[in-house]
Amino acid sequence: MSCGQNADPSNVFHMVTTQKVCQALGSWSPSTTDVEQGSLSDPLKEQVSALVYWLCVACLPDGISPKEDLTFQLSLWVPRRLKLGKLKVVRRQLLQRYEHQPLVSCLAGLYGCQWRRYQRARAQPGEVCCSKVECGSFGLLILTFFLSFVFLYFWSEAQNDYNDFDWFNFGTLGFWFPWSLVLLGVAAALFTYIALLLVLAVCLLSEGQRLYLHWSHKIGIVVTLAFSVTATAILSDLWSKEWKTLLLSLQVTAPFLHVAAVALMTLLSWPIALHFFRMNKRVRQVAILGLYLSVLFSLYLVPLGMYSPCIKEAGTLGPPPSLIGHRGAPMLAPENTLLSFEKAVEVGGEGLETDVRISYDGVPFLMHDSTLRRTTDVDKVFPNRTQQDASLFTWAELQQLNAGNWFLSRDPFGTGSSLSETERSSIQNQSIPSLAQFLEVAAGSGRLVLFDLRRPPSGHPYNVSFINTTLQVVWDNINSSQVLWLPSEDRETVQAVDPELQQTAEERGPVQNLTDRHIRRLNLPYSSMSEQQISKYWSVNISTNLFVISQPWLYSLAWCAGVHSITTNSIHLLSHLRQPLFLMTPEEYTLMWILTDVSSTFLIIAVFIFHWWRERGLPFWSGSRQAHETGPYSKFRTELSDVWSISNIVIRPDPQGSPTQSATPHLPTITEE
């Protein structure tokens, strides 16, 4: 038969293609059977191979632009139906050249190693975004994202106590290593990896692609999940107080976390709306929309339950807390050395804190740990006494130890590189100071002093008289009014002997009980910070000191809460802070909250309207072409993707054919055999 004759209405697409080939080849007029059985000569095979791309572009009615997916479908259909030898290679070359989608290719390649177009598939209307296995992988990815974020946030907000964590590991393992920073780096790297995977998945969903996660990424997700859960469990057991730090941090970061969470949910509205309108099962639609809206409205209302002392009326912020150097300035010089205390005074410290022990021959000296192993070279001078209590050494023996070299070799705060050669030389010459030497520095600079007094072990010559011995040194070297007396033993006796000492307690209690004991200051851990409690005690002239605060955000929170003084490792940093990092009036915060929620609501509604409009093919402006299932294009499925086929095609009858032959108004779905 000749081209275009006896066209089967059920196979119009096949005949249109055959007709175009016939017109291109001129005189050749194969029958339908010839084409379907592939009985073409070798020269014709080559000619048809060369015409594949021409067909993809030229075989369309006038006024209809070729679609990339149509190009792909034709390049796929022609080789399979005509069985033209090596056209499989042509198909792939056309696919790579004319089906190039750099964004989708990059997303699918990174997420599932699907770098080629024929490896991917779009989510068809009415289908879910992925198989059950991939759905489970996506759910596990979301769970891992949140758990890894919780651990990363938990550990990053614990930076205030990294030094304690590292020294705890030193005591357990016997060697120094910055484990806290390593843990932070690993947590940040794993969270970044999971976050990137989640972004890739959301972008693929936004492009209507079906998800396929590569097996290597699945292993990475499981490893990250195991790390986050294990690390959180271990730190919760050993360092449970850090959860209180996390709750305190929310009083500063919650407003910004709220804005970030609402912005994230707003971005997620795009893929949610896309797949919501493509689902053909009402149960799925209700489930996905109900879950999304539940989370969204919960975030909208979070500020109703948020509290922060830094949200306060203008003009009600008090003075900044006084800074008391924790064992001096331990970031700039070795802790509990004269150089450290001199540095603390130099950078603006208003008080000095230390720990006092009594030597075997009755000399009060400065040492925090019960042994000398961490902050001296006792392992070299007295290798057989490294685990012996520091109070069992005589003052002469203590003076043989170097108390500075460890600071240069271990660099516990990472500040060693900023030291000059003169400072390094001074550090190398530091020794253990006596209480008398420490009090002379405080008295000469007019600074307050606060110290813990450790009772000597049983059998020590001064186990009973250590308080009297210490008091005598205090009276000999400093004015009693500069001393915050912390030891609780024999407090009433000490108060009776020297009422000028500022009695300081380490625990909270009823106001009446504290006043009866002549308590003038509370020395509390920062985790017990409470604006209401601080205000209550200050109403009876009992001030509050919090320890140990070294991070600016924590100092800002203490400032807003009305704390009077803090003990810190970082006087040189906090002394330059002129106002809290976060400070806002209630009116400003309410405005920020309302604008965030209203903007999010408007954008989400706009996204849902857009997808509703697009999925129904309604025009966006006057005169625009419609693009829905009854218009110029209709969707049909292939094994790889949604493609657009030509509908309402008018086939021009052959001049030699039947004059009554009419065009087929609709094109049925094309499937590959």
C-alpha cells in the first residue's frame, strides 16, 4: 500500500510515523506488515537511522513545539518497532544529547547514582513518590536528620563545658586529646551529609521524580543514626547536666529556631502540594495533608509557650554581671598560677577564684585536683607518687614541681599559638603558688577572692585545724571584706570570729534560713539559673554568682536574668561584650512572630493554588494555551517517564487514497511491546 492508506484509527501514531518516513524516502512505500516485521534492507536501515532525530522534530503538526519527552519516546519507539540493528546506540546518543536535563541528572546522580535519563522515572499522576522500600528509606532519612540535628545542637551548645569533658577523658584514658572537638566535627560532618541527602530528595520530589536511594547512602544513613543515638545515650548518662544547658540555650535560640522551622515547612509545601494533587486516593491525600498541617500549626503556636529573660521591656536591663576569674585566666596562662591571676586582673576581672589545699607541713597552697598529675610534672620528679594526694606533699617538695609546661604541651583551650615568646618563657617558669602569694595579688589589685577549701585526708596533721590555719593566712595578707568565704564547715564559728567575711553558700534554700546564717551571696552552677529565684534572693540583699560561664550566649542570658557575678574562664572575651547577644522587647518579638506566620501562610496557600491550577491545566493568564488532558497535549506513560503525545492530529489524506478518509480525533495511550 502507499503511505497513509488504510490507516488504522487505533494505531494512528504508528501510521503517522510511517507516512513521514515514506515522504522522506520518496518512492519507497512499505506495507504495515513490512514495518512491523522489520523487513527493511540494509541501506534503508541506515537511512531510517539517520532520520530518527528528524522524525522527532519534523513529525509534528504545524504550530506544535516538540517536547523533550516526545523526542525520547520517538527515539525509543522507532528502534524497538523497526528493529534496526544498532539503533540501540543511536537511542542512547539521542537520549544523552536531546534529553539533557542537567538539574535532574545531577540530583538523581548524587542521590541514587542514576546519571542517565533512562535510569530514572517520573512519579505518574495518581502514584506515590516511591516504592515501599524507598518510602521506608526516605522515612529513615527524615528520622536520622532530626536525631542527628538534636545531637549536633546538644553538643554544640555544650561548648561551655568542653574543657571539663576533655579533662574527664584525660583522667579516664591517661592522656590528653581534644575529644570534644573531634566529636563536634564528626557530628557536624554526618549531619551535613544527611541534610544534603534530604535536600536532594526534596528537590527530586519537587521535580516529580520517583526516589531511588543508592545502597551506599543507605549504609551512611544507618551509620549516622547509630552514631547519633549511641553518642546521645552515652553523654546523657555521663553528662546529664548538659540537657539543662540545652534547655537554657532555647531561651536564646528559640525565636530564631522558630523562624527557621517555619521557613523549612514553607519550602516543603512545594513537593507536598505537587504530590497531594497527583494522588488519586483520598486516604493518602488526607494523611499527607493532615500530617503537614499538624506540624505547621504546631510551629505557628510554639511562641505561645516560649520564655526568655532577654525578652523584656526597654530600660529594664540591669548592669552586666561582674567577672570572676576561674582559677585566674586559664585560657591565657596555666590555671592556679600567679601568672594566670595577674592576667585575669590585667584583662578586667573583678574577682579571683581558686582552690586551696594544706600541705603536709601546714602551708595552704593552690591546687584544684586531689593529685598533681594533671597540672604538674610530678611524673618526672616523683614518678612513684603520681597518684598520691597533693596534701601529702611538703611545701618544699611542691616547690620542686613545674606548673606551666603542661599548658604549652597540651594547649587545652587552643590559645597557645597566640602566645608571644616572652609569655611562653614566663609560663615555663611557673610553680605552685601558696595561698599567701595569691592573696597578695588580690590585695594589691583590690580584687575580691573566692576559694574552695579542701579538707586534708584522714591522718593528715592538719585534718582538724585546716580552717584555723587558712584563716590565719587570710588575716595576715588581705582585708576580710574582700573574701567570699565558701567553706561550710564551722560556718557559725567563722562568722563569730570574723563577721567581715562575706559568707557564701553553695546551695539554695529558704530565704529566712539563709539570712539566719548570715549568707550574703550564693555560688551556684549556671544550670540552676532562674530569673525569679535571683530576684527573690536579691530582695533580701543576697546576690548570686554563677559558675562556670565562658560562652557569650550564656553570659548574655545571665545578664538578662539579673545575675550579679559569674565565674568564667574567658574574662578577656566577655569583658568586651557591651550588651546581650539577644535582647528584644515583647512588642518586637510579637511582631516578628506574626510576620513570620502570616508570610508563611500566604506563601503556602499560593503554592497549593499554583499546583491545583497547574494539575487541572487552567490558564494562568488571558490567551494562554491550555495544557490538560483534553487539550493539545495528553499525558501517556512509558516505562521511563511521563511524556507528551500529540492529540487532535489531522492527518492529510493521500491524494490517491479515499477522499472520505478522516482524521482521528484522539490518540490512545501508546505502550511498548
